[in-house]
Amino acid sequence: MRFERESWGSYQVIGFMAEKYFAGYPANTFENSRSVSILSEDILSKVLIDDDNKRSMFTGSSVALENGYSLKAAEVDVNGNRVLLELYKNGQLVDSGIVSSNGDYIYEADIGGAEDIPMIAVHISTVFRSRETDAVFIEGIFQISDEYIELSQGDSFGRMEISSISSSGVTMRNEDSISLSRGNTVNLMGNVKFKVADSSVLRFYPFVEVETAAQDQLEIEVPDVFVVGQTAEILVTARDASVGDVEVRLANQRIGATGDDGILTYTPTQEGSFTLSANKTGYVSGSKSIDVVGAGVLKLLISVSPENIREGDQISIKVTESAENKPVSGADVFFGGQKVEGQTGTAGTISYWVTAPGTFSVNATKAGYEEGETIVEVSEDKANFEFSDLLIEPTSVEGGDAVTIEVNVTNTGNIAGETEVELLINGEAVDSETVSLDAGENRVVEFSHTEEEAGTYTVEIGDLSGSYEVTESTPFLSGIATIGVLATAFILLRKRRD
């Protein structure tokens, strides 16, 4: 299976009781020349994080991982090229490492009998240092669980028993009979079941019941600037509603929990730039960067519009002061270390044409004020395509009948482009269509496909997958049929998608 961060290549997974588990790495993953298999050690581990999302950390702040782990940016070197990272579990330091820009932090650990397994991988895209703020930008995290399932030959799961385990898969068998009653649902193992048709013709198929619940994102609302010794309110909401009993952490140190009104009152004691995080079970954690200044100090605040910046855009940079958020005129502004021509006007604004993509600091200075700074991301002009809403209809047909397969294709990039939509059936490319879309445009692509042989067929388009059944008529007339499953074998093979 491909990592979400494509430059990392792929990793190996196995379907076990209809859930995806990590099985190993091929050779040369994370610059490791040897291949790694935990399945050969008779264990399986869940994949906890696999994304290429952009995140930012400031010196002293942390990114929360799963299973109690967090990664802290401890220190940036004087040249702004490398960062010292510290990995904690449940507040205890377990590892550290120095990583350069465009480098990877890899944490290896023993999982069961498998030794030195890359358990956490983090890609550091940029390390940034300025007179006031040190920042680290992340683009990609992968984590597997250090809690694992141990497998042994003869272990039973529901009606199935493990008959063999190897580096290529797990074989499970049932030596008893299974009765398939008309219109019945038969529990097989875990969430895997058989559904029997309410028909005089015996038809049945395996299925899995999955319940998912969307989690709400926690949002943090705070003043633009905190002042040492002055009480400030931290408000945590989700879907515009206050959320109580949320744990709030500052620079990875717990400072309290919100009340029923979603508010935590806090008085800072130290100047600097920090990351606030909000965490509560059942919600997606939230975070926000804050600045704390000394008492009596006015700090310059910077806001940039538009929020999403592309190369070639003209942006407006506004400078205000921290006390009452009033516009500041006559301030010098720097973009990426280069002074913007002129100074801010009476509205506190100045315009600038952005000519290149990347990550840039925006600074503002004026005598009598503490320098202000913010970081902006400038995206390049490109088309980017995402697939959604895979539809397979009907989900059960007789051999020779066609199924209709639809998928929604959206260009989430900022310029027009084209992409090839490829249809895979059981891992083989059977059809494709080239689609041209403007920026923000979407289109439904439809395929029609026919199979003659009975069986279960897997459908894949991009990162989406589904399945449908092809059946053949069987001349059974009785309402109840019994199948002697002498060797009903479920062979769960490793799936690797390149």
C-alpha cells in the first residue's frame, strides 16, 4: 500500500477479520536496505497515522501523535538548518534526533519479537530561524501501534481457526458444517458474516458491518496576544458550541481544563511563542500558536490576506498593535527577509506581489514596538485531483450482467488540468477515461463492467475501493440448505498497492 507521503514508497498490509493491519516494509523503505516483516514473527499491528498533512511547530511546542506519543521541537541550530527533536510517551522522553530540512525523523522500536521496526516516521520539510521565532514545518507522519495482536497456529476466531502463518499471509479454516437458512445472517468471525438471500434459490455472500462516527474538530479562540501577569480567557468550541472538560496544554504542559462554558482562565508567566493544544476523547484535537509579551510592551501584529496565497497574487499586509488592535502606520514590512517598498499607511496596510511559492516569514518593525512576525505559505500553480463518492450499482448481479461504477472527480488545485481515471478490478486495469477540469470543477465519471465468473470482485479507483458479487443460479428449491464446509479457507493475503 502506498504511503500518503508518496516519496516514502509503500508498506505492506494484511486484511485480518476485515480490518487493515500493518505487516511489514519492503527493502529500502526509510533508507533501510533490509526488508522488515512483523507478520513473520506472528504479530500484527494497527496503522494509526498515515497522512501528508502540513503542520507547524515552534521551539518548545509539540505535535501530538497516537498511543500517548508526542514529538517536540526542542531546539533549532544557529544556522536555522537543523532541529533537535524529542519524542515523548506519556510525558517521558524516549528518543531524540537531529533532522535537517527536507529530512526524515525515524523512531525504531521492538514490537513483540520483531526488532528495530520503524514505528514512527515524520518528514521535516522546512526548518526556519529568525531573530524572534524558530519554526519547524512537517509534511507527512506515519505511525504504527506498539500494541499488537499475537497469532498462533490453532487460535480460534469465531468459527474460523488459524491453520498456518507465513510472511505472505494467514490461512484460516473451518472443518465443521455451517447451515445457511433462507433469509438468515450467519456470524462467521469478528464482524465478518454471511448474508443468505430470502429466496428459493440459494444465494449468499460475506459482508462486514462497520459503524463510523464523524468526530468534531476542537477550535481554540484566544486573544491576539497574551501579556505576562494578565488573565486571559481561552475558549474551546466545536461546531460553534462551547465544549467543557477539554484538557488544554501550553507547550505540552497541562494548564487546566475548560468549564461547562468552554472557557479556561489562564495567566501566563513567561514571554515567548508557544503552541496551545486542546484534547478531549471523541473530538479531533485542536491547536493554535500564541505569543506572550511582557507587561507594558506593545507588540506589532500582522495579518495577511487573502488567506490562501498563490504565486503571482497581490497580497495585503496589515499591521496593528497588540493593546487595542489599532492600525499602525509608518511600519517597515519585510517579506521573506526582503524589505517591502514603502511603509504602512494610515490603515496600517501595505501591498506586495508574491512571485514564488514556498514558506515565508513576514515581519514588521517600528521604533517603540516589539517586532511582529507571522509565517505564510504560498502555493504553486498546479492542478490536483481527488476522488470521492464511489458508487457500485447493483452490488450483486448474475454472470454476464453489467454493473455501473461511478466516481466523482474534483480538481482541488488552482489551475485547470487533466488526469486519467483508471478502473481496476481485482487489481487489474480494465478501463480508463481522461478528464479535463478547471480549478474547483468536479465531474462524475461512469464505467460499465461485466464479469462472467461467479465470485467477489474488488473495485479500485484512486484511493477508493469497494466490491460487488457475481452469482450464478443454483437449482435449490428448499428453504434451508446445509453446506459441509470441509475446507472453507479464508486466505488473508498481504496487499501491496504500488
